[in-house]
Amino acid sequence: RPPRSTLSSSSAASDVYKRQILNSPKTILVGIKLPGNPSSSEILLDELKGLAVTAEYDPVAELTQRLNEINPKTFIGSGKVEELKHAVLHHSPEVVIFDEELSPRQNRELEKILKCRVIDRPWLILEIFSHHARTREAKTQVELARLKYALPRLTKMWGHLSRQRGGIGMKDVGETQIQLDQRMIRNEIHKLEKKLKQIDREKKTQRKSRQGTFKVALVGYTNVGKSSLMNKLTGANTLVENKLFATLDPTVRKIKKNFPYPVLLSDTVGLINKLPHDLVASFKSTLDEVRDADLLIHVVDISHPEYKNQLQTTDDLLIQMGMDEIEVILVFNKIDSIEDIEILEKAHEKFPSAVSISCKKNEGIDVLRQKIIIQYEKRLSPYLMELEHSQAGIISQIRKFALIVKEDYKEDRICLSLRLPPGGKAKLKNILNSQEISVNG
């Protein structure tokens, strides 16, 4: 039996949770506290447990170790390996999950010692993405990332590849993965890369058709309420679940509810600490929705004990993906769940321009909408035009995409003082050509 000082059995907190894990494979979670990580071991394990449950595993025990240096052979120290070995014998889990990325050598050595499957955090995230992928694009992206990550890690014990739900380009990648040699896997990777290039070309055509329209993208850590905010602003019916990575495929909708300008809002995949590099690379076309945005809304769950680290992780990933030059509105969500109001006050001291909202109670949404309007109007350029009185009927069409600052009705003409968005002059020309009107602008 493992020592109780460092190993604690996990218990189900509710009947719902019990039903969810009833038929789930048992797992032991291994949390590692590395130098420079400000988070506590408990918080690190809480996030790993959330990932494991989302991937439909049943955590039955947890083990933690504070490491000053990584063992090149087994990642954790030899004493902890023995402790973990006893825990495996006691709980008989199907898999052991490490909260850090393991090298192929460490993965193989641990599986040899523990006599069960061993996976790391990046692979666990890839499994979740695989479960949640719905569209052809998302399935292809996830499959490519999984194959690239699994290629150097293939061992006879990697039967968990069969957990994959449907393959891309093969009848069942999971069942045949163990039998595939590296040459066959590389061929499959090549096929998927070609398919993604085609999808990327299609996406570029779609984005090109939206040129001239103001585009806003929701970004933030996973499970901070981006989809709920999307629904509030657009009236969309995006999936909302209290689950990590509930949204995977990007959704693009127009901001409605009497919004004065044509603005498109996109809800993209949530970010998380230690996101697999292969996954970021594979999701290029999805992340281009963010790169192509004129404005980012960075949503933060202010009620989360680790909100500061989550905020920093998102900022770091945006820099890594070359999106740090885009204008950002910081939004503190879930203010209704804060137990200590001083947390919110201190957050606003550090980020005075942030907007506090509660999607659940519909608080602060109008303030956020006004901030989006201000950002939109900053991009408008002045423009003067004249119309004859008989041409006044097109003013309502102009109002749909331009800001009319002043209408001056003179005896022989109408003088309009406008502020036009990028591409606004071309839209004006199209309206005028369709009406066969000649104006002086």
C-alpha cells in the first residue's frame, strides 16, 4: 500500500460525477512541481484532474513530487518511481498520467517499470481534442498532431491509441497504430498535411470574403466563459459546458441586438498551459481566425484561484503565435462567483481599463458592447459627400456601414459628413453605381 503522506485516494464529489466515471478507465495522476512554477501542487493536480475527467478517465489516486532536476531516465526520482510502482499494484489503473511532457525514452522506461500505459499532459490534451473534434478540419488537425506526437513514442504498450474515435484517411487509426511502422505513419502524416493545406486555402477564401468587415475574436484560457459571452453578444447557440475544451471548432457570428455597426465575432479554441506544440502548428488555419482579427477580447475567469497565471499563459501564447500587436479588451468574467470582492478591486487596480461582466447574470455586457463600438469607431476615417434631395433614399443604406456625423440639408443639395470604415469608399461606390447616381465626394 502506498504511503499516505504523499499519495491520497480521490473520491467522487457527487452522484453526477460517479455516473460519469462509472465505466471510465482508472488512472493515477502524477503532479510535478518544478522550480519557477508559482502554482501550488494542489492547484496543478486540480487542473490535471479536470483534464483527465474531461478525457473520460477515473482518477483513483494522486502522487506529487517537488523536483529540482529532472531524471533523464524516468523524469521523477527513483524513490518516487518505487512509490508509484506500489500505487499501480494497489489500484491496478489502466493508465498513469504525468502532468509534464515525457521524452520518448522516459515514456518507454516508465511503462517497462510500471507494466501499464503511461501518458503525459500533451498526449492527454490531444485525446481531449480528438474526442471533441466535429468538423473535417478539426478532425484532420487533431489527427495530424496526434500522429506527429506519437511517432517517436510508439511502444508495444501503447494500446491507448485505440481510444481514438475514428481516424482520418484510415478505417481505424487506433487499432492499426501499433502495427504501423514509421514509414507508414510518415506517409499518413504527409496525406494529412496535404489535406490541411487544401482546407487552409478554403479558409483563406472565406476570410477574404469578410475583408472590410470589422472582426473581433474571443481568446482566453479554456473554460473561462467565452462561448457564453459569444451567445450573449450574437444570440448564437454555441455549446456551453462546464468542461475543459468544450468548444473546439471556431464559430463566426455577427454581433446583433441593435448593434450599430457590422461586426463579426469569432469564438475559438480555449488555450491552456503547456499546449502541445504539434497541436498549435496543426491548428494554423483555426488560429488564423484570431490572427486576422482587428480586435481581441481576452476573457479571464476572475473567480478562478489561478486567474493571474491563466491570464499570463494566454498572453504568452498570443506572443508565441504572433498576435501581440492586435488591440485587446480585457474582460473579467464570472464576477458573480467571486467570494472576496477585494480580488476584483485589486485586479482593476492593475488593469484599470478591464471590463467586469457576468454572463450568468447579464451584468456588464452593455459596457463591453460600448467598448467594442469605441474600438470600431477609432478605425473610421472622415469623408464628405453631397447628394441631391431626390437621392435621400440611399442615406439609410449608407447608415448601415458608415457613421453619419452630420446631415446638412441645403436648398439644392444634402451635405453628409461621414466616418467610413476600411473598405467603406468601395461600398459607397457600389451603392452609387447601383442607383446610377453621380455625386461629388
